[in-house]
Amino acid sequence: METRTPTSVPPQAQALHSPLESLDAVQAGATSPAAERWTGLAPHRLKRVLSCIEVRLAEPVQVCELAREVHMSPFHFTRMFKLATGHSPHKYLTLQRMDRAKELLATSDMPIAAIAAAIGYQTQAHFTGVFARYAGATPKVYRMARRHAHHQANSGAPGQTAHATA
């Protein structure tokens, strides 16, 4: 059974407040000055689960498999994971997949269907629906906007301003 000990909050134990907020904050060490105790999964267990999720991002991942990874029941694991991250395991996995999709859309020429497969979606249609819900735009629109912004940032000569087109 998990016990809580008074100590500083581990970086991974910070809850995020928005589904669009990057989960890098959890992994990079953002801390809240008001927090005095860690909650949820023990830091070593959380680190192990987060690593497992990262490695298996393109595969189907079941909560029972993650719970087994840290020797817990699925129900107890789900409650402790949510306390530690602020998200259910399923939502956390989805957010990680959306972050990876944004990175691939912005930095590669991979077809959208290939990106969908690379992050664990069986169909482009399902991926597009989930991506639009979390990012506020379809993958194609997101990619075009990122490329347009990148082009605008790199096309202006010193002393000139780039004009945006409507």
C-alpha cells in the first residue's frame, strides 16, 4: 500500500490544469511552492510508468499493464496515477500522443496517416478527430499553420517585416 511521507513534491507529482498544457512540465520538474507533500504514486513508480508509456506510445497500452508494471491493482493504480499527474492514465497517454503528433507535424513531412500509426492510432480519421479536439485544429491545418509561421519567421530580411496574408 502506498504511504505518503512529508517531503518536497517530486517533479512528476504536479497536476496540470489544461489538456493543452504540455506534459513536459511534469517531466521537467515544475514545482508548486505551496505543495509540501507528494501525493499519488511514489516517485520511483511514477517514473517507471512514465517511461513505459513513452516507450509504448505507438502501441495499445492497457491500464492493467501499467498497474502490473508497478505491482498494483488497476483500480488503485488509476487513483494514485491521477493524484500524481492530475490526469487519468488514458488521458495522460492521449496528451503524450498529441504532443508527439504536434512535433511530427511541425518537423517532418510524414503523411498524416503515417503519423497516426506512429502514435498508436489505427485510422487517420480517429486520429484527426482526437487531434482536433485537443489541438483546436485538424492535423493538416495545424501543419500548414506551423509551416506558415516558420516561413514568416525565416523570410524577413533585417529591417523588413514579413506581412501576413489573410
